[in-house]
Amino acid sequence: MLDVLNDIFTYGGELLALAAFALWLWFALRLFPSLEAIIARYEDDLCLGGSKPRAKGMTGVRLLNRLAVSVTALSLFFSAVGYAIPD
């Protein structure tokens, strides 16, 4: 029975760590603007563009950040418990 718990926590923690890594990677890629967006912002700062862009909401980013932190914490907890259980 202890071996099953050990495997569940150890491999569950590793799977959650992979999910957390993918979530942080997606979050980082979404956060950085593309080259076209940087050029458009520069042109708008020089007043060369036709109109000013509207500010985007940050609700999705906040939710994604909370989810990434939660999955990371769970993966650390599961891994710690899995490695603490003797084989």
C-alpha cells in the first residue's frame, strides 16, 4: 500500500511539474509582444499611426498567473511527499 502512495505522489508531482512548466511557458510567450506590435507601438508614440490602440484588460493574465502558481505549489507538495515516503 505504501508503494502505491509513493508512486502516486512521486509521479503525480512530476506530472504536475510538467503541467506547471507548460503553463509558465505559455504564460511567458503570451506576455511578450510580437515584433509587429512593438513597431506599431513605436509608430503610435511618434504619432505616425492613424489611431491610438485601446488598453487591453488584464483579467485573463491574472487568472493564468494564479493558476500557474497553484499548479507549481501543488507539484512541489506532491513531489516532497512522494520523496519523503520511504521505498
